[in-house]
Amino acid sequence: MSSDWLKDSKKIAAAWVAVFFWSVLIHSSSVFAGVLSLPQSFSIPKPLAGEAQAISIVGSTVLIKGLAHQTSNVFVDGRAVEVNPDGSFETEVILSLGEHEITVACVDPEGGIKEYHKKITAKENHFFLAGLADGTLNLNRSTTQPFNARRDSKALREGFRPDGKLSYYAAAKLQGKYLFKSALDTDKGTQDRLFTYIDPDKYFPIYGDNSTVVYDVNSQGKFYGLFEWDKSGAVFGNFQTQIGDEDSQLLNYNRTLYGGKLHVETPKRTVYGDPVHKSTFFVAEGNQHKGHSELLGTGDSLYYLRHRNILEGSEQVRIEVRDKRSGMVIQTTPLAHGVDYEMKYDEGRITFRKPVSTVAASDTDATASILEGNLVFIVANYEFKDQNAFPISLEDLDHKTGGVRISQHVGDHLRGGVTYVQEEKDDKNLHLIGGDTTVKLGNFTKVNAQLARTRAETSKSFISYNGGFDYTRLEVENASEGTAMKVDVNSSLGEYIGKGKGFLDVAGYWQRIDKDFAATDSMFEAGTRKFGLNLAHEASPVDQFSLLYEQSEIEKSSANRAVENQIQAHRIQHVNTQWRHRRKNILFTTEYAVQRKRASLSPVIDAGEGIANRHLLAERVAYELSPQTTLLGGQQIGLNDLNNSFTTLGFRHRLSEPFFVNGEVGAGPLGNSVVAGIEQVKDKNHSSYTTYTRTHTRTDGKTSIMSFGSNSQVSDKATVRRERQFVTSDRRGSFQSNLAGIQHKITPELGWDATYQRRDETADPVISGSAARDAFSGTATFNQPDKVKAYSKLEYRLNSDDVWQVFSDTQSEFKLTQDFFLYTEYEYSKSQEELTRIDKKQVAVAYRPVDFDWFNGLFKYMRFTDWRPQNLGSAEGGFLETQSTSDVFATEFALDLPHNFQYVNKFALQDEDILAIDPTASVKTPEDLQAILLVNRLNYHITDRFDAALEYRWLRQEGSDVEDREHGALIELTYYILKYIGIGAGFNFTNFSDQLANEDTMRAGGFFLRLQGKY
């Protein structure tokens, strides 16, 4: 580490200390009151009731799940529980120590009630253990020679060889509050996965036993250990680093790694419910590469990440909505695997359960124009192996990644935090250091300051605007250093003088991120300076005032494509002030707005609509003529250009519950408009509407707009409005970014929804790499509890350059009888020009009888074609682009025979053709593989203590670089000393040949002793 870096780090530490002590200074209420000259009654407000939670709960958590009719209402101990579309329900109940009776009540639509009562004792101590120990002593006789590295394994070497396996899973709860979990598997390899995900394409998609998979102690290594107490914990195994929170966003560092992590959080809380002390330490092996891909929503469900060979379970996927003006993240939604999306780790392909739109609605007042355009991004952090799919080299094992995050409160109102993270991996080292401080001076008053600095040899992130068919690289320069700073202020001054929230509410932020700042989650804002201020004041029950100012600026030396696409100007400013006054049955809204854009990166829009510099003054009046009818009138004046003036007149009338109609006409120097619509109010929280608008302006000529929207009240004071528009203009053709959708539940079992999206890059600000597109999606579901589950999706996308993509996925699961299950799936995707294709057909059957369990069987057939986009060149070298087609047939069954015999059979057949493409050398390498596996085993239960087994296996593989055959038999006799401990002896016969290296048949095998224990 260079001396300059150390000096800069010291400067950061000194600056953070200065900010910290400045916070201590303003923390003094007497000084603060003197400076602001507030009334003598000024004081830091007491926390709201229920704000702090410092009581340690000792007891047990009980999971309650069941199945009911979709239209039923379910209550657990009097608390309502949500019933899923398939009739299932699930909830958790926290019980104190002692005996309890849990009551589950189900109320059907006719009012009938069924109750289930269960007595449960919550104990201090719980313990669960499942284990398997298997040790063998082998004496091999072999004719093999080390002619093939794949064959030169210890299992085939001649001589005496001890071998064994130990695996266990243990879980315990002690004294009602200490949780311990541990797992060990000595036979497990490393490097392949962080979490084990049972891929239905690699195994069976249906098992017919209604089992639930729980990923509890997944580990990339052989051992996993977890110990938790209160809100603290220590783990050795796989973990998410989770460095950073809402008060240290610039210092976020989120990866899924293998190593050790310690998190300490004191039970003691401040009056606001925050922990007095919180710290996190971690160290991990840097045995894989980190990946970061961002994708603009395209209205589809299928997307390709930048890399292949992703480590299973390492991904962290979220949806971000970014403000259309500043690019700030205004909403983040984490997604869960298996619930929100499915992942094909080898191909780097992600499929969402629902289409991801390009835009989300922006927040507006009910009387203002609805301005759509907040962009929706998919953000994925993950770990991946080398692109050539070979194991990570041994040299990488010495590379370590570590970090520390410490947060400490001084009193109830002041908190400080420091963060340090380092990565070491060849020429891709990263150092992140910084500090943050937070001052809370009331329930609604909070000041937060953050300072961070990075030094990176190189840092790569990728962004795509077309679903992952190609990517733009966001990269910092070699050996570069960057700084980021941010200050957030939120306050409600009314709480200091007894006025409460709503009286002078203030929110503001200032942020500066250098172009070489290398924190992954902030690279889409690198090279920007941003400032925003929002003031809201309820002067009286009939007067509300608000003021908004936002400014964003891009550094001239910055060449970050993602930043340019978001802000679209080197400097952009927005000012908006509004006053709302109600006088009896009249609502007045006065608004003044300034929009200023300098050095615009979107000259088409600025020239066509003249929004480079605009000053607007508007007045809108709503008069309630009767309880059913409201008259509307508005006047907008362009202060610097009268051509921007506009006059509107309209009405809103309630026909009957729940339908309303509205109409509005407008005229001005630039043109005129007519708007008509109908609205349906479903309940007090939800409504939907459709409007048609016709305008005639100088810039666009005649324009028609069809809008579909919805209103959802998310709280007593917050209503979310979504609207999508379809625009046709004489001058500019079809344009705008839109989404229209409908969702309908025909019956409790059957439902469908459909969406249509149109996007044109010339209507929304120019987004490099994107294209105008139409996207349609339709979905149908049918869920009949314990009988049928069916799902079908169809999507179609057409870009303006005639590049199209179609995607469909249909899955169904039938319970034909109590014992017989059928699963079918058809997935198809194809894209023109990008030469991508997915074609998967799969059928599976499971027979799992309950009353006659002498036969159990599984069967499946799958044909799978996968062509990955060719525009995704190799990121780290090696073969990246592949085109493969495979047929897989597999069956397993167990048959109980008379006289204590059991026959077990497994058969699998695979036929695969692969075309590997090296994009750097323009070389295409055809490969093929045909494999057949047959396993037969006959078990004989002689007595209560004696078991015998005879097994025969046969495997044949033929392909471009392999041609071999293995077959052999095994006999074994086991004596059970105790119920769970057995000792066995047997002989293993193995014959194999490798035609590529030697035409002779080789033999290996010998006598073995086995000691096996299970619990």
C-alpha cells in the first residue's frame, strides 16, 4: 500500500473525527437553541410510545402451516393469516416458556367455522442430531497404469487404502435464547457452490412426497458452524457480508463468501430503539470472482447476466427504482430465489416470475400532470468461477478478503461508525475505508454524514439496456483512488415546539462521488454531484405548502455511460413550489416551477419541446358543485415564454358506486387538448381508470394518448398512482415509455393477467444502447388445492430495428390420485439477430403410494436446447459462448419382494451436442457426449441383525474427447452390533477401458471392511 494512500486515509480519518465532534457540538440543546433563537419551551422530544424495543424475548418460535380453501379466512390465536392462491397458509408464533394451546380457526364463505387446537410446551432446551459415519479399509488389486489423469485416482491404486466419511447435522437451543447449528461433510468437495440448490433440471422436478426443502446449513466447505445469542452471532461457513446500512450507503459491501463472520449487537438500546453498539468482523477466502450486473427492465421475464458459472446461492438480486431526474435510488426491493425468480447458474440465466417493467410511476399530486419515467433496474451481485469452467487454481487459495464495521452510540442522540474492507486477488485489489455519523434530535429529526474512499487496481461492473444481450462496461482506471461524500438531513421542526409532524418538515441531501470511486453499488452514480431539498409545511388545516429543489451535475472528465443515460445533461436543475388552500368546498392549488438544463445530452428533446430553460406559473381550482360533481379549472403561464401558457376546464362526476367519469379541455398558443376518462373505485384503498387524450400542438401536430392507471392507498396518508400512456403523434410517430395491464381473478382457482409496454428512445430521454420496443406479456394460473397447480406465461418483444424475442413457459403439476403425480413443462425462447434460443420440454412422473408402499418410482424425460447470446464475449478468457442440445432420460424405483428381498434400480441416458465458441480466436469447436448409466441392487434382510447386498453398475461414455466403459459388481454382508451401528465386509469388482489411451480392459477391485453408524 503506497504512502499517498496512507496519507489520504489519515485525512479521511481526520475529516471524520471533525464531523463527529461537530455533531457533538450541535448535540448540545442549549447551543442549538441559542443559535436558532427558538422558544424557551424548546426541548428534544421524547420518543414515541413503542419506538424502543430492548426487551429480550426468551422462548420458542413455532411454525404453523396448513391448507384451506382459497376463499376461507384463517386465524391463528385470533390473528388473521394470509391464504395463498393455492390455499396454503403459513405463519410463525413466538411462545414464552411453558405450556400453551394454539388455536387455528378456518371460516368459510358461508360463515362455517372449523377449529383445531394443539397443546405445545415451549422448553428452554431443544436438541436435534442426525449423523452418518462410514469408514472402509480397502485392499485393492489393480492392473491399471497412470495412463489417464481422470483415471489416476486413489480409488484405483493398488495396495492398502483406508477411506471414510463423516457427516452430521446438529441444532440446539439452550436456555431459550442461545441457538447453535452445525454441519459436517468430510466427503464434500469445495469450490463448486456456496449454497446447494436442488435444480429440478439436474434431478427430478417432482418427488410426490410433499416435502419442503430447507437450506439451513449450506457451506462451500466441509464444515459449517453457527452460534447466535440475542441479536448477535458468529458463523463459520457461508455468509453474506452485509457491511453497510441506510446510514452508510456509500460504504456498502455485500458479497456471499466462505469464511468466518462475527456480529455483535448489544441488547441495550437507545430511547429510539437503536442498538448502543453494533460491530461486524469477517474474513474469507477470495477463491472466486465477484460479479455485478445491472439490467434495465425490458418488460420481459428472461434476462442474461454478464457471466456464466455462477456459484450456486451466491447471488443477491434486487429491483431498484431510480429517480428520473437525479438518478437517486428511491425504492429498493430485495428478491428471493424460488419465490421471485429462478436461476440457471451454469448459463448465467435468470427468469423472473413476473415481467420487469422499464419504468415505474413517479410521485405526483392528484391535481398535477402525471409524469412517468422513473427507470426500473435489475441489480445482481454474485460470485462466479473462471469462464473456462475449470476449478479455481491453487494459487488463489492464499487470497483473503476481510472487513470490519463498527457503530457506536454516545448517549441516545449521537452515533459514529467506521468501516474498512480489503480484497486481495491478483491485480484486482480493492480497499474501502470511511466513516459516518448520525445525530438524532427527536422522533423525526436526523442528520447523517458519510465519507468514503476507495483504492482499486481495477473494478468492473456491467450494465445492459436490452435484457443482457450485450453489456456496457463501467470500469475505473488502474490504481485509481476515489472519494465519495454524502449528507442527509430530515427533520420535522414542529415536534420541537409542540406542533407535531407536518409543521415545517424538511428533507435534504448533498452527495458527491468521484468518477474513480470503486464501490460496486455506487458506480452508476460515479462522477456526479447532487443536491436536493424538500420543504413541506401544513400552515393550517386548510393550507399546505411545499418546496422542492434538485440539482445534478456530471464531471466533465467522466465517461460513465450509465450516469449519462440517467441524467442526460452535464447539469440539470428543478425547482417546484406549491401552495394548496381549501375554502369550504373549493380547493386552490398554486404552483411555480423552473426547469433548467445545461449542456444537454438529449438535443432531440430540448429542440423539440424547448425544456432547456422554462419558468412556469400555474393555478388550478377544484369546486365541489355537489357531492357527486366537481368542476375543475386551471391556468398555466410561461413566464419567460408565453407560448408555454395553457388553460384547462374540466369536471369529475360520480355516475354510481363505484364508477366516476371525468373530462377536460385545454387550449394555449402551442395547441389544444381534450381528455375524457372513466374511473372505477374498487374500495377505499384501490381504484383503476382509463383516459383518452387528444392534443394538437405546433411541435408534434395531432397527438392521441390512451392512458391506463391505478390508485393504491398504501397508508392513511399515502396513495400510489400508476399510469401508462400510448401516444401517437403526427410528427414523431408512436413514442413514450408505457405499461398497461390488467389482472383478473375469474374464480378462486383461476386467474389471469396481461401487460403491454411500448417504449421509444426518442420520447423518453435518450438512453444509449436501448431501442424502441413493444413488449407483451400474458400469464394464466390455475390452483386447485391438493389437485392441480398450473402456470403458463407468454411474452413477446419487438424492437424498432425489427429484432424480436419470444418467451413462453408452461408448468403444470397434477395429483391424479393420492399416490400418482404428473409434472409437465415446456419452455421456449428465441431471439432474432442475437441468435439466442431456449427450448426445453420435460415430463416427470412420481408414484409414491401411502397404503401400498411396496413400490416407489420416479421417471423423467427432458430435451433441452440452450444457445447463449454471442455478443457476450469472454470477460476473463476461455470458452464463454456455447450452443448445446441434450436429451436426458432417467428413472429410479424401489420394489419390495417377498421373503425380505428388495430390488432397487436406476437408469439414466444422456445424449448431448455442444458447440463451444472462442470469441477471441473465432474458433468453433464441436463436442458431443453420449452416456448410459445402469445401477441394479438387490438387498436381502436376513435377520434383525444381518443384511446382505449385491450390486452391479454399468457406465459407458462416448464423445469427442472421451470413450470409455466401466462395469463391476459388489457384494457385501453387514452385521448390526447395535441398532444404529453396523460392521460389514465385501468384495468389489471393477472393469473399465479407455479407448482413447489404451484398448486393453483394465481391472481394479478387492476386499474391504466397512464400519457404519447412523443416528
